[in-house]
Amino acid sequence: MRLKTSLLKEPKHRELVSCVGWTTADELYSCSEDHQILRWNLLNGETSVVVNMQDDIYPTDLHWFPKTSSGKKQALAEIFVLTSTDGKFHLVSKTGRIEKSVEAHRGAVLAGHWNYDGTALITAGEDGQIKIWSKSGMLRSTLAQQGSPVYSVAWAPDSDRVLYTSGKQLIIKPLQPSSKVLQWKAHDGVILKVDWNSVNDLILSGAEDCRFKVWDSYGRLLYVSSSHDYPITSVSWAPDGEVFAVGSFNTLRLCDKTGWSYALEKPNTGSVFAVAWSADGTQLAGACGNGHVIFAHLVEQRWEWKNFQITLIKKRTMQVRNVLNDAVDVLEFRDRVIKASFAHSHLVVTTSLQCYIYSVKNWNTPLIFDLKEGTVSLILQADRHFLLVDGGGVYVFSYEGRLVSSPKFPGMRADILNAQSVSLSNDTLALRDKTDEKVIFLFDVQTGKALGDGKPLTHKLEVVEIALDQSGPASDRKIALVDKNRDLYLTSVRRLGREHSIIKIGTMVQTMAWNDAANLLSGVQDGQFTVWCYPSAVFVDKDLLPKTLTTKDGSEFSSTPHILSYVGTQVTVRRADGSLMHSCVSPYPAILHEYASTARWEDALRLCRFAKASEEEDQTLWACLAGMAMGSRELAMAEVAYAAIGEVDKVQYINSIKELPSKESSLAHMLLFSGHVQEAEATLLQAGLVYQAIQVHINLYNWDRALELAVKHKTHVDTVLAYRQKFLQDFGKKESNKRFLQYSEGVEVDWEKIQAKIEMELGKERERAANASVRSSVASRR
């Protein structure tokens, strides 16, 4: 990716340009110390004077009223705030008419910004004061009083905190008076510009120490640039938070959100005092010290999938290269390309007006449909559907261009959704709530309705990343999530009336991604590159999970890697310096998943016996097979797999399950094997096997529950008391439980009667199982 810049031969302004702001994707306003406001039309290349301001108005900052605001009055949306050196801010209409001028500060007003919903305006001045105003220009409060000029301010994504500069310090102050203020030394020189992105929640700062830095919202340093030749005079995030621009003297730089540089331009502009991105994030404009306004748009973005590489070579042109035969196709679009995504054999491209869907089998005739809004901020793809996110909402489309659903939840802000907070599979959509980051909303893709009883998934800590697995039936859909502590958890999406069981499967996980075709999960955890070959083993047998992992040294991925994709056997990782690295994963686990999903157990067994290239991988495959077989209730296969990894006790338990007389008992003991005691009890009670349910709790020493069941069903109270007495005698203890003391007074314990009763119960179960077998064989003959 790089910037393609354009400058006029002669500047349109006679003096320094101090601020610029976009009205639409093709129209820009610029303000200069020559007291003129110019309108730039990028479609026809015309520039016109909007207004000549009074000679005492020297503009310092410009910000348009947000279009996505809830108060959608057209008149307000056509207004921008202009701050100036005379201590005033001016509300100026699109036609250049000054609607209102407000005395705001002593000395120059250095910055002015609307919040994201347009309900408040903040100004910062040379007098060190920060003031909050209503949208009509009425003073609400003075937020802070500093001893030095405040050069720049920015709103937090939720508009409830404000970031501002104070010399070498950065300060985050909540609007609530009692809340804690966060302050830290950020630079070695005076900080000139800050920006806070609403999508990724990251902070940018540039200062007179000639460096720019990236911070998280807790003030932790994520990136620091090398020292430039001149002070950093402007910084600005692209709307989607993926890239940002930095301006300095004769310098314009494009950087990734992690800090490394995509491109460096050295135009003859003087200092770039302000940088503004268009709403679609494809273009930017810079206010230059020599009277120029510099324009730049993003080109040479690349997308890769399997043997195809796609490059955006011009605003409206893409080149497709098949690396297998070196065939090249050129894709032309009517309008400027805004977003694109390439996965699952389809390329999805959105322009300012339309969406194009290409299949890798046919690059000539795309499927095209019109968009409501031309500011698509995110595209996510699954095998059958893709997701578009714009300022208006979230939309799921099929690859035939049909709108499938448009899920919503209360308070949803589509403009701040990103790839870490949204995940899509063939049947499920997951969205993390921004107002409470512990909450994940789950929707059915086909209907757009919340799953199950409508209750969202709630984690104990804030969630930073979510990812749905991509293959298998909807009933087995799993979601992986990484929380603020960088712990990795796995849970089932469809609860079937039960509470979510969220189980930890990894720690210190920096990045993760599911395979596109099999439910394998890759991640970098604690400096190791790890593949969870069968993550669902944690729901079948927790002891198996460590044996289903493959790990290798991940030091080559650097300190903060990011997994871009996991396609087939190849994992693509972006390092902290921006370079791409590819890591190959064994093909055997994916093949094993395919065999298990199609019940080809003999093939799976042969694969495990064949794959003995390394002892570790041999163990991994056998452990995966053991988990898959137990999950599918294939006891014979599970017995072989557990024997191969030396789990003798589990082989014996599986043998005991195989000898049980009824299907219900077998199912219950398989649930017990996986640790699902309540489900096992419910299965036995539903089948009328009350004694077996009581015996399960006796074996687990759940004495209270065993007695409770016996009393409730008025049977085997003496059995529970007898086993309890034997247990206490073995350990040399006396009864202290009040309930057991109460029932032991009125119930006589006779081991012979108890044994007879147990034999009778088991006989009944065998008889019932035999009758069921006869009925099923008769039904099959008919």
C-alpha cells in the first residue's frame, strides 16, 4: 500500500493553510490565513471561494458536524465549527455564512471538535482552558484549566472522556467530575497534535521532539517512531482505524495501526499543519504551510488467497494475478474502490455506490448490487455469506447478492465495529458490545434474530477479540474469545437451554485465527506458535487438550504478531515491523477432521497409524481421534485411540460403558466421562433409571444429592445410608450431616435387602433393554 499524492502547480491560497475538512468523499473545504475559505471539487477539479472572512479572523481548526449523529437535522449537518486566533469559535454554514460567533477563550482558540453523536462541542485555547459547549454554542462547562496552551483535543469513542495536550503531557479526563483523571508524560517536546480512533480505541500523538507515538486508551505505549528531521505537526487516523497519516515539514507518511510505515512521501509543501481523511477512508488532504492543499489516495493495496494475488493499481482498477499460470485479469469499476475482501473463492469489492461480487472461476461477469451508503467500513466473509458494515448498520448478504438478514441489538453503533469485535460463520454472527465489552451478542444469520432465549454471552472480563469456527454443523458451532488478560476461552454458541460453559484453553495469547475449512485454531501464545488441533476436546475430556496441541518456537514472529489468515495448511502472520511471514502446519489434523465429520472412522484409524513421521505428531493425532470418537460416541474407536496414548484407566472405563445393559446408561456414563454430571443425571431420570442416577452421585461422593434424589423418588434411601455408613467407617469418621442423622433414625440398613434391590433394578434395566432391542428389530423387518 502507498499514497499517490497530487499538488497543483500554483497554490490557491496566498498564505499558510491551517485546516481542512471533507464534506463528502469528493468535496473538501480549506481555510487559510489569507482569510479565505475554499471549496475543492475533486470530480471536476474546480476550486471556488466560499467566503472571504474578516481580516481579524485567522483560522486554526475546522471540524464538520458529524453526519452519523442522532440529531439528523439537515441544517445542522451542513455546519462546521471554525476556531480562530481572536478567541472565538464560529459556526459556519456550507455556503460560508457565519451562523454564530462565540467568545470562547482569552487568546487564540487552538482546537475545536464535535463529539461522535454531535451533541457537544469541545474547544481548547491558548489560555489553557478546555470548554464544552452545546451544539447551538451555549457554554456547558469548563472541563479543565491548564497552565500552558492546549494545542489539540480529541473525544473518546464513547464521547464520555476527552484527551488533550498539556506541554509534554497527555491527559484523559472523564466528563464525570468524580472520575479519575489519567495523565502521563508522553513526549520529550511539546505535543502538537493528538487523535483518538473510535474503532480501534487507540491514541496517536505527535510532538516537537520529532516523534509520533501510538498508545492504548490506558496510556500504555504501543509504538514510538524514530526521530524525524522536523517536528510532527499533524496526525490523523483513517476512519476504520487500520491506518493513519503523519504530517511534518515536506513530509507525509502513511502508517499501519501498529506503527510501521507503509509509505513516505516528500512533497514540497512546507509543514503539513492538518491532515483530514475522507469518510470512506480512501483519500486524505493536508493543509500545507506554503499555501498548498495536498491530496493523496491509497493505492497498491494487496489481497491474497491461495494462488491468487489482487492489487489495487488505480482508484478504479484492480489487477488479478494467478501465480500458478501467471494469468492476469484487470477489473475495472465505475466508481472509486473503498473496501475489498478476498476469501472462500470470492472477491467482494465495495465502491462508493455499489458492491461487486466475483468468483475465482469467473473474473469477467461480477454480480453487482447498489448500496444504501457508500461508506462501508468492514467486510467479513464466510463460506456461504459475507457481511457488510457501514454507518447505518450490519448486513449479511449471500454470494448471489441477496440480503439475508440485518441483525441489530439495543444501542448498537455500527460505525465502531472492527474485525476483532465481529465474527461471521455460515450460520452464526457474533458482535461484541462496545458499551459493555464483556457482552457478546449472538445472532442466527438466516433470520437475524438473537440465538436461543435472546440472552447474550457474558464473560467475566472485557473481551478484546472474538472468532467463530468455520466448519461443521450449526449445533456444534464454537466461539473463541481472548479477554483483557490475554487468556483464550472456548464456548459453545448454541446452549440448548443451558448456561454457557466458557472454558480456558490458552494463556498469554497475542493473536488467533480459525482455519477456513476445518476447526483447527492457530495462535501465538507466550512466544510459542500453537495450533489447537481439536479445541473441542476440552468439552469431551479436559485431560486430552494439552495432547492435541502442536507447538513450535514463535520468536521469529517478533513481539506483537498478528495472524492475518489460516488457509489450508498455511498461516500468514504480520510481524510488528510490517513484514509477512508464512508458517506451514501439518495437513494430517485437517484430514482427520474431515474423516471424523463424515464418520469414516476406519480411514481415520489408518491415517493415525500411517502418520508416524514424528513421535509428537503421532501422539497428537491419536489424542485428536480419541476426543473425536468420544464426542461422536464411537466407543470402539475411542478405546483404540486412548490405548495408543497410554490412557489405561480411560480404556477400562470405556470397556465398562460398553458392558452397560441399556443405551440410556451408556449415554449417561459417556456424559459423566466428559464431566457433565447434571446432564447424565437428567438422562437417567428421564429414562426412569432412578437407582442408577442415585448410584452416580454415590460414586462421586455427592452424598447430599444422592439422598435428595432417594427421598424425592421414595426409593433406595437405605442404599444411600448404607453406602454413607461404609464410607464413614472406612475413613474412621462419625456422621455430622443433620439430614443423614435424621433419616438414619427411621430407616433400617440391611445389606442383603439392599443387594437384592440393586439386583432387581439391574434386572429390570436388562429386561427393558432386551424388549427395546426386540421392538427395534421387528420395526426394521416391517
